[in-house]
Amino acid sequence: MKRHIAILFIFAALLAGCSGDADDIGIVARVNGSPIYLSQLEFQHDQFQEDSVGAYVPSVAKLRREYGEILSDLIVQELVVQELARRDLSVTDEELRKAENTVRGDYPEGAFEQVLVEEYIDLKSWRRQLRYYLAQKKFFQLVLRPQIKIDYKEAEKYYRDHISDFYLAESLRILVVRGPSRELVVKAVEKYLKDHDQMNLATAFGEVETREVVVREGRLSAPWRNALTGLKPGQASDVLTDRFGFEALVLLERSEAKVLPPAQAYPLVEEALLEKKMENAFEKWLSGDLAKADIQVSEHLLESAAKPGDDEASAPAVIAEPEEPAAEEAVEPPPVEDDMNGQEPADEAIPMDQLGTDTGI
């Protein structure tokens, strides 16, 4: 989605700032009237920054730029959701439930919830982003894909123009036999060369491990290259010794360098052409939809979206500073978190420490 941010920047001058009504507190943008909440923005930012938490304290300019980019993605995602709704193709609750259960199925019972707690991930925010992901996938499959056709002449031209992409270097298919002693490896290799049954080796020699690998000729390590020199398929190398134990290499197959013929290359050609055409179709749709969309963005983020590529030194300062109280009204500015009262009911209020004290839009 990052590749589409530039399109949003083109239309940044057309975006109107949100009003400062109390109902808008906690909202960073509206897309055709539908709100995008600060909680969504901060959830996405937290996910992108989870690997660097505590590593550094980002500058205000860097933080503003990151938030502007994430907001651009959220706006595009919301436009996709609205387009699906117009076509009566919205992601259903049942589709969302199945997708969530698929993710949960990758974890032992109870582990998914534990990960959410340990990673400070809000389940409602996670589900909302999952719905966005499903919507984008559905949009590409059901809306854009039917519009795209690949002509065989186009495929032939792509194959000729990118013939180097279909070059396969010489490769070797190797059976690696490892064990705790030289004698055990030798016996295991002898049995394999006699029976040609890899599975029986683990039964006959409990401490022997085997694995089959395919390696390009140019990527062989020096010891392996020396051990395989002169071997023909079906022959084994001498036993090699390293700090992890003993191993021998059985050469199973040697594939000569070749260029994939058109028939074999066609699935790869089709995939490459389809990806390019899908990107172009999406860019075209997005440009047209943005041109007629009513998008309102918080004044705190609008300038950061209007100047992509600014470095931290030259980025415009759009963070609002609290007004200095009059002398006779020596009062402290209200706490930052108080500004979040009234944000989206479904989400817990999130501090605005890094966006300035004015959360109105």
C-alpha cells in the first residue's frame, strides 16, 4: 500500500481540515463522512515500530511523517471498503470470523490471547485491521481481477524481453547424511546406495539424520564443492568432518544450466503481467475515486502529508502549541489525555503525547 501514498499527496491540497466540534475529538480524518480514529493510527504505528521499541526516541518531524504515511494507507483502505459496500461485496462477519479462526489455528489453545496481552495488542483494533486486509484482498479478486486480460502475444513479448529472468543456473540435488561418528555415516551411506531408501536410514541408524537439498553450483561452500568434484549422480563423497559432527554427500541429480522454454515459463510470465496490470488498475481506480471523494484530515497531519520527502530539519512544524494563559488566569494546560474524552466508544482512549495537546479536528 505504501506505493499508493504518492497519489494521496497529489490530492493533499484538496483536503479540507476537520472542524473543531466536540464530536470530532479523537478523529484524525473523515472519508466521505466515515471517521478514521486516532486509535487506528496509533495501533498501526505501534505494529510498525514494535521491533524498535526502546531503541530510540523519534523526533517530532519523524513521528509526524510516519503518522502521515499511515493515515494515507488508512484512507485508501477506507475507500476500498466503501467501494465494496457500493457493489454489495462488503466483508461479512462470517468471513471475518473464519479469517480470525484461521489465524488462531496457528497457535496452541489460549496462546493467541496470551500473545495479544504480551504484545499490548488491542483485539478490537486487530480485528478492524483484519477486516481492512480482507476487504483489500476481496477488492483485488472480485473487482479488479475480472477486468484484466492477458493476451498471448503480450506474454510472448514479455518472455522475449525478460529472457534472463527465466535462466536457471546449474544446480545439484544432494542427500546430506549426518551422524555422530565417521563409521556410522559410512554404514548409513552404504545402506542408502544399496537400498535407495532414505526413510529406512533413520530406522536402521537412530542417530543418523538425513536431508535433501537443492543448491546452485555457484553457491556451494568450498568443502562441499571439493567433495562433489568429479562425482556422478548416485555416487557419494568421502566423509567430511566439522565442529558439528560428520557428514557425507550423495549426489542425486545434476541439472545443467538452461533457459525455461515458453511453455514452462508461462505461469511465471502470467504472474508478472498480472501483478503489473493489477497495480495499474488499482492506481487508475484510486486516482478517480480520490478526485471525487470528500476527505477531511486533521490539521496536525495535513502538512506532513503534503510534503513527502522532507527531512527532519526542513519538515514543517504543524504541531499545535497550547495558548499561553493570560496573567490573571494562571492556570495549567489541561492534561493531554483529557482531550481524548469522547473518542470512538469501542476503543480505549489513547494518549496524544506525541501529537501535541490539541486533539480537535
